[in-house]
Amino acid sequence: MSEIGDKIQEKCMAFGDRVIKLNDYLLEQECKKEDERCKKGSRIPITLKSVAALSNQLLRAGTSIGANNAEATNAISKADFKSKSFIALKEARESLFWIKMLHRNNYIDDKQFQSIYNDCEEIVKILVTRCKTLNNNRKKETKESGN
């Protein structure tokens, strides 16, 4: 991987780490609210089901960014690199959505929201730049080949 690729991957990994920790934190906090019900092993409270569903969606999308970026950097072709890069971007944008949902539903406060949202937005901007460059390169290649 190039030095730039390493830095992008490190940002993706760090974001994935944050998402994992946030997921665990949110579930612990919600369990504390329903302490007796959770300790007794009774049915999962409706509120816990909601936060678990939302945080699981963020967990999947947020960790998928780094996985797809790693796949892109080890791609077997230009088309594979482009495809994985666009998937990483889609997952990053999806992560922004789930972060907003967690905030709108008061599972994370303003400070938590701003911090993790900004981190994810930074990754989105990096990936948008990469994807635009890939599209521009493709257009140049098409023009040069006369198609």
C-alpha cells in the first residue's frame, strides 16, 4: 500500500474501532436503564431492541468501510479497485445516516454526535475525492481510446 493508502486505511480502521466501542457503550447504557430486566434475563426491552438495531446497522456499515478500502487497495484490476472504492464510499455515507438516526433518537448526545459524525464525514470526503478521480481517469481513458 502507498503512504496515502496507509493513511486512509488507518482512518478507516480508527473509525471502525470507534464504531465498535460506541456499539458496546450504547448497549451497556441501555441495559443500565433496564438493569433489572436485563440482569434477570427476561425479554429484551423494546428500547434495547431499537438501540441494538440502530447500532448494529452502524456497526456493519462503519466496519465495512475499512474492509472495502482494504479490498480496494489489494484489488486485482482497476475495475475491482473502482468498485470496492465506491462500495467503501456507500458504506461511509450509510454510516452517516445511522449516526444521525442514533442522535435524532437521543441515543448519543450532541458532543458524541459531532465527534463521530465529523470523523465519518472526513472519510467520506477522502473517498469522494478518490471516486471522482477514478471517474475522471476513466473518462480520459475512454476519450484517448476513441470510444
